[in-house]
Amino acid sequence: MAVINPYLTFKGNCEEAFNHYKKIFGGEFSYLGRFEEMPAEEGFELTDSQKQKIMHICLPLGNGTLLMGSDSGDWAPKLTTGNNIAISIRVKSKEEADKLFNGLAKGGQVTMPIENVFWGDYFGMCVDKFDINWMVSFNPEHIVEQ
């Protein structure tokens, strides 16, 4: 079965928020990546300030649960209450990722096709027909036993 994790999106203060959560929950970040680490993409330029913002961050909370997040910016849809959280699902196989992603995307909108991505996961994002944001990922090196 899949592991479900909350994914929070911030208006530029993700790092501040996650440092706050780290003080509350304890532990260490299992991943902290900045937008400057993304591969260059034609027609997509970031300012020096935007490059320092959080692309992805994970704070393990125990029992395989992760609190995850990122910053939003001019390159993303306008951040409003409702689209600032997504449900992130980590699965145990590529087949399970495809099954869940395709089921969730049916009747909704694929915002990032499920595919191998530069950080090593098989990953995709969609908004289901009920306007719920979903992220589905598989990485054989990060399988959590339930």
C-alpha cells in the first residue's frame, strides 16, 4: 500500500517555515534542494533570489511519514488557499505508480506527466476531477516498509 504525505507550497518562505517545523518536530531534513539545482530549461530563467528558493524539502516525522514542501513563484500558477497543498504518494513499484497516477488523473488534469525525473524518482503530478492536487512518486532506493 502507498504512503501518503502532506505537501505544502509557500509564497517564498518555505525554508523559514520548515526550519520552524524542524524545531517543533525535531529530526533533520532528509532532502533540501534549491531551484538553482534544476537543469537549465530553454525559456525558463530565474533571478538569483528565485534560484535560492526551495524546490523541494522533506522532514521525516516518523513511521514513514514525511512533511514535504516547496516555494512557488512567477513560474507557477497563482498560489491561493486550496492549491497550496497536495497529497504526495510514495509507492513500492513503478506499476503501482502508473496505476494510481492514471486513476487519479482520469477526468482531471495532468500538470506534470509521470516520468523519470532528474532527482531520481519516477514522478508525476495531477489535479483530480475534484480539484485535489496529487503527486505520485516511486524510487526503489526510498521504499518505506509499512
